[in-house]
Amino acid sequence: MGNVGSEPGVLLEHLFRHQAGRMVAHFARLFGPAHLDLAEETVQDAMLRALQTWPYLGVPENAAAWLFRVAHNSAIDAIRRKRFLVSDEVLAGILRSEDTQVDPLLEEQFRDDELRMIFMCSHPEISREASVALSLKTVSGFSVREIARAFLADEAAVAQRLVRAKRQIRERDLTLEMPHGEELAQRLDSVLEAIYFVFNEGYTAHEGEDLIRRDLCAEALRLGRLVASSSIATPKVHALVALMALQAARLPARVDEAGDLVLLESQDRNRWDRALMGLGFHHFDLSMAGREVSEYHVQAAIAATHARAGDAQSIDWTMIMHLYDQLFVINPSPVIALNRAVAVAKVHGAAAGLALVDQLEHDARLRHYHLLLAVRGHLLRELGRLSEAAQEFSAALELPCSEPERRFLRRQLQACQ
């Protein structure tokens, strides 16, 4: 056993977050997706046993294997206690999976089980909101409370989504079998959409005390890399991983020591994570195979252009403007149009950018989007129209945003006075 002290709880939380998903996926495959609750119960039993014993007996030398072995025993107990009917093949599978360290093939099976679980969570029969919640709960080991906090939702509402999703799995007899052909391509798109949704929620919180949620960004990147390491990976998958890695590399510099927002051009690039940048460029190179140019490809190219610049003055804004032109053709959303307007302002001046922003002013989809007003205020201030800029920043403060963004907007408003 390892040392006793304050470490068991911290270590257990770390292990549970990183091992829970693969364990739940493993037992869900053995029990069948209809018994997902039972799979989660066996893993929770292992965590509870660790909480009860580790503070007194110490942390096992191979804590991950210990957790799995206890969950394995709990699975057998559950079968006996609940008279849960399983085939001889399933029972043999449970018995074979007792030691995660002895059989290296089991590690490969774990990754395969986790991948299958991700695809089942993104089944078209399940809504996106429920799909994301189910993925975070079963694959990523997030609690209902953590999921609710991440998406600023009520815990009861998140719990109800999970109940409905599991009921759909049972009633429609959804399986962990990987889809094939056209269905695989469609499901893969859903998987990537769900992963990127989680990343974006972590990268810029819409409300709350924190601007970013690193745990969500890290988990989205982990899931993306899991898909990218599989045989079904496509250039689009690598493009998404590249995009997330390059954006995540900037996280240490996005807020200062006080937790305040630091704009990209003002960030200390020495604080950017070089390992994540290397990972991003590696997957960006892999994404170049094939002829498809997806939205993830173009966004990754924009992130790569920022990453290649040695300082703010070296950013190739002309290239970024052209990339936003290409991105708008793929996805003509008002948010992309707003980002393109910023790039145009960098290349052709604030007046040119403001003219494009003004065209978005009455778009209903941006009615409650504080960044539209913030960008307009910034451009008006550059043009010396301070009173108008102040009105835009004041209006932006009336809309939902995170506290760090709110403090940033207040500073911009003060600078106009």
C-alpha cells in the first residue's frame, strides 16, 4: 500500500475521472446497454469502497487495477444478488477481465468499449442535449452536479435528461455495435459535434464566475484523440483534434492571475502550452489527407495561423480574413460573419469592419449576443466615437455573460469616459 495522508481523496478523484468511463463502457458491453445503470453502479461501488478503505489502509500501488478489480467483483455480486440473467459468454467475459494489467489485449478492449459507448451516446434517437449529458456521465465520469454546473442547468433537469436517454436506450434496444457505411459517417458527425460542443462550453463559459472550464476542454480533447486513434478516424477527426489542441494551448494565457480576460493579441505567448501546440500541428498535418475541407479544417487553419505568429504584430490577418471567407461559405452563421468583420477591420480598417457589423445588428440570432455589442463598441472607440462606443459597452453589460467578461466590458466602458 502507498502512503496514507491527504492524498487518497485527491488521487481517487483523479482516478475515478480517468477510469470511470472506460470501466462503465466495459461493463455496459458485458451487461448490455439496457443495464447501463447496473454498469454505473458497479463502478460507483468501487469508488465507495476506496473512500472507505484508502484513508486507513493506504493507496494501493496499482490503484487503477485495484478499482477495476473491486468493480469486477461488484459486477459478479450484482449478477448473483439481482438474479441478473447473463449468458455463459458474458459471464466468461467478466471472469476473464479480472486483471487489467495481465492481459494487454484488455486495454485495447477498454478503448474499443469506450469508443462504442461514445457512438451509442450520439445515436440519432437521442437528442443532442441528452447525448452530451450522457457522454459526460458515462464516458467521462462527470457527476450530475458537475454537468449541471458546466451548462448552467438545474441538476434535476440534467438528471431527467439522463433518465430519458437511458429509457430510450432500453425501449429502442440500442446497442453498442459500431455503425457501418453511411450511418457511420452520419454518427461520426454527431460524435464530433457533441465533442466540440463540450469543448466550446469549456473554452468560453456563457455565464458564471469562470471564463473557462479546463476540465471540459481537457475531456473533449481526450475524447477527440480517442476517436482519432481508432481505425474510423477521418481527416475531419484530425482537423477537430488539431483545432481543440491549438485553442487549448492558449488557455494558460487567456486569463491573468486575477482571473480577468486577456485578449488574444495581448496574451503572453510564452505561457502557451508548447506540447499542445505540437499536438495540434501534428493532427493538422494528418487532416490534410483527402480532398474534404470541413468547417473544422478551416477553423484549425485559423488557429494555426495565430499559433505560428511569433507576436501579435506578426499575425497574418489577410490570411485569416480569407479563411473566414471560406468558413462563411461552409457555414454562413452570423457569429462567423462577426468574426470575419473583426478580421476585415484588421486588414482594411475599423470603418470597413464596422460596416459589416452594422449589417448584423438586426439579426435575431444575435439579439442576446453580448460580443456583437462589444465588437461594435471596440470599433467605434477606434474611430474616436467614444459616446457611441460607451452606449454599446453599456448595452453589452445588460446581456448574459461570464463575470470575467463583465469585468472586461466595464473596463472598456471606463476607457470611453
